[in-house]
Amino acid sequence: MKTSIMKASKKIFILIFWIFMWELSSLFINNNLLFPTPFGVFKSLINLSFSMYFWQSVMASIMRVIIAILFSIILGVSIGVLSGLNKIIEEILSPFIVIVKATPVMSIIIIALLWFKSGNVSIFTTILVCFPIIYTNVLEGIKTVDKDLLDMARVFKVKKIYVLKDIYIPWIKSYIVSGILMCLGLGWKVAVASEVLSTPKYSIGINLLNAKSLIETNDLFAWTIVVIILSYIFEILFKTYLFKWKKLK
């Protein structure tokens, strides 16, 4: 209990320190249009939170990110396992993965604008950015499976379904978790950037764009803080669920 209080106090102190640094920077620049004060930004955030449109926009963005990350996980894990077990599939997919990784995110967004409705652009873009990360992690995990375990399974003629369930899947769990954690933060960045260009009616991205167009710097910072908070919440929820899941096991 005492340790938890100390950890919480430490985090609060660090947060206060950076808010203080923000305030000092704002005072030094002395131009609210360029760099607003923490008080002005938090005041805007509170004002925005009383608007129904604010919550509609936030919920719409959350749904897009959840859908995109879930699809990325499903595709990345399933195709990653297939590629790890079959060299031909890996070689066929290799050029596609290399191209997607090398393509600038803005190029993917612009191409997606030609193919999809505004509300689906961020979903497609986020999947295309996150899928290769999870796929590569899973593929790497499959390749590092203990060969002695596989040889033993082969000697005892263990069915392939059990080899997959009891050897491969447990072995690559840490690789899957690592890939998901990387995608949780990156997914929000890509999704919001896509929304800025695709401008769906309800989204965080269009609110960022409107704040910039109207030179409402306080609102611009406020919406940015919303994205940071949501990304952090997603990561905490995932880690909490993972911890509980491990504890149950």
C-alpha cells in the first residue's frame, strides 16, 4: 500500500514538474497564439467537454481506432503464423510488407482518400501501418521457437494442431504483446492524422483542423491532450487486462 502511494506521488510530482516547465516556456515565449498557457488549454478542454459534439467526435475516433487495431491483431497474428510455418507464404508476402513499411503514411492516407469514404480512411490507414508491425513480430517469434521442442514433438508424432496450440502460440505471446503495445500509440497518431485529411464529420482530426484554421491554439492543444490521454488509457487498459489474464493462468 505504502509503495503504491509513493509511486502515485512520484508520478504526480513528475506531472506537476512538466506542467510547471510548460508554464515557464509559455511565459518566456509570451505569445498565446504560438504557445498557450496550461491554464488556458485546460480551460478550453473543460469547455469542450460540456459539448455533445465533443463526445460524439471522441467516441467516433475511439471506435475507428479499436476496429483498426483489432483487425491488425487478427490479420497480423494469423498471417504471421502462416508465414512462419510456410516459407513460400513468407516469400510471397515479403515484397508487400517491405513496400508498406517504406511507404510514407501521408501517401497511404492520400491513396485511401481515393478508395474509401471519409469515415473509413483512418481505419484502412491504421490497419496498413499497424499490421506489418504485428506480422513481423509474430513471424520473428515463430522463427525463434526452440528447435528441441519441435524435434521432440516430431519424435512423439504429436499432431500439428497441438504443436501449434501448445508450442508455437505460448512461445510467441510476448512477441504479440510487444507488437500490440507499439501499435496502441502509433495507431492513435496515424488515425488522427488520417482524420485531419479525410475530415469525417465526427472525429478528433477534424476538430484539430478546425482549431488550426481558426487559430484557436488553446483548442488545438486541448484536442492534442485528448489524443495523448486516450492513447495512454488504451495502453493502461491493455496492460491491466494482460496482468489479470496472467494472474488467472
